[in-house]
Amino acid sequence: MTDSLRDQLLGLGFKPAPKPERKPQPRPAPSARAPDNRSPARPAGRPSSGARPAQGNPRGAAKSPGKAPNPANRHPHGQPRSREDIDLAKAYAIRAQREKDERIEAERLKQEQARQRREAKARLGDFIKDKALNDPTAEIARHFDYGGKIKRIHVTEAQLKALNAGELGVVQVDGRYLLVAAAVLAEAETIFPAAIALKVDPDAPAADDPYADPRYQVPDDLVW
């Protein structure tokens, strides 16, 4: 409104409109803080629902001061195992370890027995050297049972009688059957018992050794 119009209205008796009074605004207390428009105020020590998780804890969960759960005590699907499941798993683990130890021990014993066998055979070979009584001109076949099979050795008539009387014996060395004296046979038995192919007991019944009698010798042309 221009000044001339205002003066005209005042001249006609109009009064100017009163100005509104301004009430003084109370000042905030010094300890009060202005609210943050970005997020609502929250009590100290309690994380808000929208707060970002701390670095190194992607789920934002607070770390428990207690012992961390053992993954072995949980099922593959993440559910906690029962006491029965844990005891059963321990029993299976103990049995598997015991079976493994038994296999290792059995293999160790097998290798040890093989080593002892090799050493015994080597000692027997050294001992029996130059002690064999085999006659290259012998024509009588003396059969005997050794290792579940029928074997034979050629002897003379005198050697056959001595063999059946227990004065001689047969030792197997490196696939050969050697005729030796009874004393040598006894010593060879202490070195490697498995090598004793024929040891006749003169006091045993004749039926125990059917091949002792020359009349019952197996023909050479018989195929076993």
C-alpha cells in the first residue's frame, strides 16, 4: 500500500493494525543435544536396527565372551548334535583307529616274518653246502609227501634202506631236494624247520609212510 493511500485511510479514522507480539523462545539446556534428523536417538550401548555391522563381523552379531561352539558338535545341516550322536561318532572314530592300527601291525608282522624267512634260508644254504649225499648214478625213486604234493628223490639201494631207517633225511634248498645225514638234518631243522622235506621215524608203523617199501614205489611214468 502506498503512503498516500495509508494517509487517506488514517485521515478517515482508520487505525493501523497492531503488530503481533513475539514471545521469547526458551533456550535449550547446555547438556541437551539437537536431535539427529538422520536417525532417531537411541540409548547408549544398544545398536540400532539400521546400524551397520562392525568390520570383521558381517552379521553384526555381538561376540560372546564364552567358548566358541565346536563345529564337530553340529550336524551337516547346521543343527546341534545330540549327546547320543556325539558318543556314536566317537565310537566310530575309535573303532576306525583301532582297525587301522591292527592293519599296520599285521603288515609289520608279515614283513618281519618274511625277513626272518629269507635270513633263515640264507643260513641254511651256507650250512648245507658240501653236505649233500645225492648220488648222480642213483636210479631208485623215493617218493614222499611235502607241501601237500608228492615229491621224489633218486637214491641207491643202500641209501634207500638208510633213509627208511631214519639214518638219512631230505632237505629242500632253493628248489632242490638234498639227501643228508641224520645229524645234518637235525641241525638244518633248528635253522629252518620248513625246509625239512623228509624225516623218517624208524619206530613209526609202516602204514604211516606207504612209499617206504620199494614194492609200492610210484612208477616214474605216472603223471600226477
